[in-house]
Amino acid sequence: MGAGVRVLRIEHTNHAILRLRVRGIGCDEVEHVLRNPQRVYYDVVTHTMIAIGPRIRRSNHWLVVVYIRVGDVYRVVTVIDTKSLDKLVDRRERSGRWVRVW
């Protein structure tokens, strides 16, 4: 690996693996969003983190990665592919379920 490139340790739950397969999402897309999220939220109900970023392989689509970070390991719980990101985020922010971290 090149200088300055940090390897992310990523684990996927069985549910996340199923969602990746069903939705045709590559693990590289998940890693890309975890490395370069455009927004990050905390879910106060499930106590998980949510990283959001654009899909690599589908233009005008967003990838929502729900994960738990334990030490230096990102444990991906599920992934969501959406075209209407604003609706999804607005609903959860207004309800108080998601709190924006950055």
C-alpha cells in the first residue's frame, strides 16, 4: 500500500451481506462511503452510526451505510441504496431519531 493509505477493517453482518447481494452493491462502495462520507448521523434508537455518500456505480443514487465502530473495526449492519435521500434523512431528523454528527 502507498504511504498514508490506511487499511480499514470492515466486517459485515449476515444481514448486510444479504443486502449487498440483493442490491448489487460492492464492498468497495461501502468502504468508499466509510472513508469519504458526505454526512454522518447517530441513530439514537439503534445506537448505530450512519455514513452517507454517493454510489460509485449508480449515478444519482446514494448509499446509506449503517454501522457500529468498535475500536478500529467498522461492523456494517446494513446498507440502503436510495435515489430520494432527502426524504429519508428529513423524516428521521424531524422525528429526532437521527442526530447529525457532521
